[in-house]
Amino acid sequence: MRERLLWAVVIGFLGGIALVSLLPLGEPYAYFAMLLGVAALALAYFDASKWKACVVLAIGCLACGLGMVRMHIVSSPHDAALSALIGARVVVEGRVFDEPDVRDTGVHIPLEVDIVAYGGATSSAQAKVLVFAPPHVSLSYGDRVRASGILRIPQSFDTGPGRQFDYPAYLAKDGIGYQLSFAEVEKREGGAANPLKSGALWIKRAYLRGEARALPEPEAGLAGGITVGDKRSIGPELAADFQKASLIHIVVLSGYNITTVMNAVAWVLASAPRALGFGASGLVALFFILISGGASSAVRAGLMALIAVYARTSGRVFIAARALAVVAVGMLVWNPMLLVFDPSFQLSMLATIGLISFTPLVSMRLGWISERLGLREIVSSTIATQLTVLPLLLYQGGNLSLVALPANVLALIPVPFAMLFSLIAALAGALIGSYAIFFAAPAYVLLAYIIGVAEFFSSLPFASVAIPAFGAWWMVAAYGILFGALWYIKNNRAEQHAAPPER
């Protein structure tokens, strides 16, 4: 009964958020859902034969109503003073509230604005603006900045035939409602920053400087991506190769990368007490969160990886699934916009579900694959994660990689070692500068190998196929079939174990 109530809360709450995110439902619908919950409780009181089903239904309806209410009270990213100046060249002043995103084409600066000036008049404002600055701009989290540029509302853009990315909603999940294009930026006196986050970002910058001294490009860019989630470009052509070979998840710090390292730690501590192994995994997750600068994506990846490793080390799949559900609800209570408008949250959730639920089933049927170097684990988890994220990836981008399995198996085997030796290279680069190339040789070889795998498989004829755009309901149907099959297989196995042996 407790498990049913937990899933009623989780499904109801997520359903309420999804409904308001996708449909123009006002607050009265939330109150109506809660009223249905109260009615179900009343029915449970008057009909004792159905009280369990009614209580579960009531909890689900109440949770759905709460999810809808939580979505409705999300703060609007817009400000009246700024909205009146759309299309005009304005001057804004504020604080950099997150790490600037440095790219080849420019720097994206997330600015928390408190002053706006136009036509000689100055007024106060409370809004977040994404400032597009030239590539040479050097700013840090917490800096006080004055920026001049054309104020615009973010617009959706095409990602392929028939596909559009809801860029305004993607920025709104971080509270950003405006963008400042063609900006001229000037650093001002003052500024304020969270000391913990500043310290974490300082560690990240020192780490990346060490990587740059020890490794050439594109290996240094790949090393920064797989270890600290650095967004430096590895070049559009190489990025396209990773995308075509379905290896793009390696380029950024993901839950899969952290899980891989945690599994390596668990293998080293296999003979140690289970609590020690799991504690070491927690320290690994905390380490990656710190060296990534405390980025929300790294926090999410660390939490997902910790749950996946817990499921693997304890063998308690259902309890791990409940933990994942609780973490997901907690994150959505904090920021409900993640559910529908953050692709990385969706992919992290689905990949973790695949690692928890599908990996054991796949591994049982791959007994012919050796367990040396964790090969069976890598193949099983690769199949499981690719299976669970595939419908979403096809819906978002339409790229069906026909070489995903062999490319991932060959590329993922050295990932834990590449991350370890990249860390050694970065430390050596920070300490002894250019002499670090001698210590960076193992990292260079492994990173060059991973790049070679991506280039080889992406160059094969028919390495990927473009799938035409399709509606979201087809994706929902695909996941219904996928998880329906999972439920059937597990129930069938449970019945077989419960059945008495034949005589």
C-alpha cells in the first residue's frame, strides 16, 4: 500500500506539472483535481470494500492538483520596465548570476538586471537577461556588469524539418525572459557572489588551465567535457561526428560518465564493506559537482549516478526506483519547468531509469560476453540507456544512429581511465606547466582513441538515418510499449519464481 501511495504522489504531481506546461489550464483546474481527490476520500469512507483503490486515487488527484498549483506559482521571467523597451537599444546593469558560457562565436552572459536606462531616463528593474557579447569579453560569476545592446524576447528556432526548439521556455526555466543582442559590455565596481559557488568555479578554471597546458586540442576540449562538463567547443565538424555516432553524451559531463567512474571505484573496493564502497561513490559525485563549478546539470548528473550505483551495488532495483522518483519530485518542487522544458533533465531521468530497470534484464541475456574490464556491464548499460532515450532523441532531433551500439561499446571502455588520466594531466599542467606533456601522454592516447572511434563510425556509409518529424503522442506510445513490456517481463518472472516446482 505504501508503494502505491508513493507512486500515486509521484505520477500525480508530475502529471499536474505536465498538464499545465502543455495545455492552457488555469488554476480552477487544479482546484477541481483536488475536489476529485476529496470526493474519492469520501467514497472510501462510505464504501469500505473499495477504500484502498479510492485512497490511492484520492492521493493521486490531490498530488496532481498540487503539481498544477506549483506550476502556476512559477515566477514570471518578465518585467514591465524591460517589456516596454523591446526592440530598443538600452543599457542594463546587474550581476552575473551564473558562469558565462564561452563559445567560439561569443560569450553568453546570464545577467540579473536591477537597473535599465533608455533615452536618458533610468529606472529600476527585476529580471534576468541573457547578454550576447563578443568572444574577447572576460567576465566571471558575481561580477557587476553594464551592458548596452538591443533588447529582444527570445524566439524559438528550427532544429530540423518540422522540428522547433522552444528556446523561450528553455531560458525561462532559469528565470531568463530577455536577451540583449550585439552587446557592448563593461565591468563595473562591486558585485556579489556565493562564496561556495565562487570557490567551486575557481577550482574548475584552475583545472581547465591545467588541461590546456598539458593537452593539445581537440583532446583538451574533450577532456574538459568528460570531466567537468566544460562547454568549450571541440569544433563543429568533430561535434557532428560525435552526434552522428551517438557519442555526444561523452562530450559533456553526464550521469553516465559519473556512473562509469563510480562503477570503477566500486570494482576497486569490491572486497570492502558495502557502506564504504557506496560512501566512496558519494565522494566521487561530490568531487565532480565541485570541479564542474556546482552547475545544476552536474548536481543532477551526480544524483542520478548515485542512485544508479546504489541499485547496482545493492541489487534493490525497486527501492532505487523509488529513490529516483523522490529525487525527481524534489527537483521539480524546486523548479517545475525542468520536466517539460529541459532536455538534459529528461535525458538524465530516462537514462537512469534505463540503468536501473533494463540493465539487469539485458545483462542476463548477455552471459556469453566476458565480464573482464566490465565489458558485459558496459554493453548491458549501453543497450539499456540507448533503448530508453531513443524515442525522446528521435522526437527531438530525428537522428537515428545505426552504429550507436558498437561505437558506444568501443568508446566507453576507456572512459573511466581517460577521466582519471585527464585529471592527472590537469594537475600536472597546473603545477609544472608545459612539462606536464610527459604526464599527459596516457590521457592523450585515450582521448585520441575516443575521438578516432567517433570519426571512424561517423564516416561509415549509412552511419545515421534522418527520421521525419512526428507528433509527441507517437513518442508517448513508444514509451507505453517499452515500459509495458518491462512490466510484463518482470511480472512473468515473478510468477515463475512464485510457482511451485513441477514434480
